[in-house]
Amino acid sequence: MFGAAGTLGYLAGAGLAPRIGDARKPERTATDETLGHNARLLSDLRDLPADAGLPYDWVVVHHTAAESATLEGIDRYHRNHFGDPLGAEYHFVIGNGRREPMGRILAARWRHQAWAAHLFHPERAPASIAVCLIGNFHERELPAPMANSLVELLATLLARRDLPVARISEHRTVDRRLTACPGRHYMGIADDVRDRVARKISLAAGAM
Ligand SMILES: [Zn+2]
């Protein structure tokens, strides 16, 4: 865990400890079923009228730090520990192939169209929504299928609000020394992710 101790420690995923005995072999690739699910979710996002939904200006990337997290578990944890009836303080979650399918994009708080308490200093990324990668990317590199899903999701989220890639941030970039989230391996590729998102958005614009 990387967050400050105390009530905001959950921001780094504290408390989502892996379950002992969870021996299921992790998936290494996204299945066709997951890719189809992602395509439908992204298409629904693109079809949402520009003036509908949360008027976000930033998208901030997090990780759970826990490898065996699930959306249901994050929902339950945030509901129980922070008294938030809406559950997860992340708008979208991306599975790592352990207990959520590899690369699967799951709508979390987005389902409720509510802002989230996901930053210590929200004023540094005002009107932000949160995308959370399941796993610990301080300890290991982000698998390619998760990176691909993240790039697709970020490109879709930015395009529908006509935001530049500079509006993609990371929890660590916002809250600095208060957290290592989403981990040093992710921080090492953060600019590459922004470049890939920029290319995807310009390709999509060129295709119109
Ligand atoms: Zn975080």
C-alpha cells in the first residue's frame, strides 16, 4: 500500500488484500467475449450525447495495488469503510485476468453518474473521473491487453468531451508524494499511454 495511513489510505487500494488459496491461473490475453464486451461499452460511451453524463475535465489513472480485486469487492469495501452507498470511488475498472477477465472494462461509479472521492488534492485535477487498473503496477509491468483497453477507454473518454491528452493524469502526478499509485512501472509508461491515446484520437478523427 502506498497511500497515507488513515481514512484516505484506501486510495492506494489498502485493504484489498489478495485471497490466500486463489490458485486460478491468470488469463494472459483478452478473450473475444471480453473484446466484444469492451467494443459495446465503448460504442455506448461514444453514442452518449455530448451534453449527457458527468461534465468531466480530467481522467486520472489509479491501480488497486491488490492483484485479486474485483469490482464487487471494491464496491463493498468502499461502501463499508467510507459509508458511500454508491460503492467504488472509481468510474471504470480494468480487469487483470485474475478475478475479473483480462482487459475487461467495467463501468463502476460511472453507472451512477456521480463524482468520486479518489484524490487527496482534487483541486489539482478538477472535475475528474477515475479509471482504475486492477493489479499492482509498482511491483510489475502492465500487461499489454490491459494497456490496450486503457488506451481505448481513455481515447473514448477524451474524444467525447473534446479534451486534450494533457488532461490524462495519474494519481501520483496529482497527489505527488502522498501516493505511489498507479505504481512506478505505470509511471514509466504514462507518457507512452498519452502518445498512444493521441494517435488513436487523430486516427479516429481522420476516419470521419
Ligand atoms: Zn490511486
